[in-house]
Amino acid sequence: MGMPMGVGIVAASGVFLAAGAVGLYGTFVPQSSLWCRNTWHGPRAGDRVALTFDDGPSPGYTDRVLEILARQRVPASFFVIGRNVEKSPNLLRRVHDAGHLVGNHTFDHHHFAVFRGYRYWLDQLERTSNIVERTIGQRPRYFRPPVGIKFIFTAMAARRLGQTVVTWSQSARDGVATSVDRIMARLANVTGGDIITLHDGIDPHSPRRPEITLEALPILIEQLRTRGLEFARLDELIADQVAAGDART
Ligand SMILES: [Zn+2]
């Protein structure tokens, strides 16, 4: 005699719920590595952190971020939207010429594309890589999915193109309306190895005031330096982990 039907149904639902919870975690939590190897921080032993800027290039903002970084001699990384590169190729050239890293952040930056198929993701990544290469002569080696959401097809497309998936361990959450104080409070616990996400662009699906990021940036840089932290380009921060194939921990 097997177990009573009621118990069986409860047990089966439990398994489905658990599988569903793991799937949701793997898909929607930026730090998860369920669908792909995902690098979300660098070595914890050192004093280096990486500043990353998403959603540009955008005239009026990316150029001002570049000025602040140049003044403070901070190397950084920019995850760009293909559609924005198309509109502002000269701005991307300035990012590259200043010595910063350029990464792939899809062509359209749709938030709800997460469950689109493999071909969609391959097309999004490839079109962005192509336009970046036409503009600065190099294809991106790093890919950051919009809002940190990744599904199996996102992961497959990135792997096919040889791009390392990178999210973050600290976020300013400045992609939406916020204040300098809130940004500083969110980033109060940054330590060595952190990958920090800020925004130099305006997400086409979520309007905000990028001036807040521009105001916060010099304060943030000074505060992190005062605490003994140094800035590195993302590829320099995580080079050893990516080479060792151990990007998760
Ligand atoms: Zn984004």
C-alpha cells in the first residue's frame, strides 16, 4: 500500500514549490548562479573594488561621469545598451579612449524579456557586440543582463558568444528615482572585492534623474578611498577568478 493520496499530493506540491522557488531565485536574484556561472564579486582578500555604470552611453551624463572619473583618476567599467551606442558612438569612443572597460548590456534593455527564447538573446547580445566592435574596434567580453535577471537562454547566448556573465554585490539602486543620501546609505558597507553598480544612462523603461548619481559619485569615491579601498576595472578585479573557473565564491 502506498501513501494516502492526500499526503502524496501535498508531497508533490511541496516538490513543485521547492523547484519553483529555486528557479525564481536562480532567475531573479542578481547574485545567483543557477543558470550560468555568474561573477558577482571579486576577491574578498584585497582592497580593490570595481565601479560599474549601466544603461549608457547617454549624452549629458556619461560625459560628466567620465569627467569625474578622470579628475579622480578612477578606472571603471561601462555596460552599454546597443541602441544607445547607435545614437552616441562618439561618447562610447570617449569611454574606451579614457581606458575604461566596455561591456554588453543588450540592445534593447527590456525588463520583461527574461522568458524570451535563445534566438532573442543571441540577437540582443550579438547586435550589441557588433555595434561596439564597429565603434571601438573590440568586442565586449563581459555581459550584464538587464536588472540582473537571467534565464537559461540568457546564459546560453552569453556562453555561445564567449561572454562572462557579471552582476554585482552592491547596488546604488540609482536606476530609479532616489537621493544622494539613500545612495550613500546603500553603499555604506562596501568592502574589498565588491562590484558596485551605478547608472550613467536612463533606462528607457524607468525614468529617473541621473543628476543624483553625478552628485553622489565624487562623494562615494572619496569615502571609499578614505576607507582604504582602491578602484580597479572589472576585468582586472575578477581576472584570476574567471581564469580559475571559480567565479561564484
Ligand atoms: Zn540596465
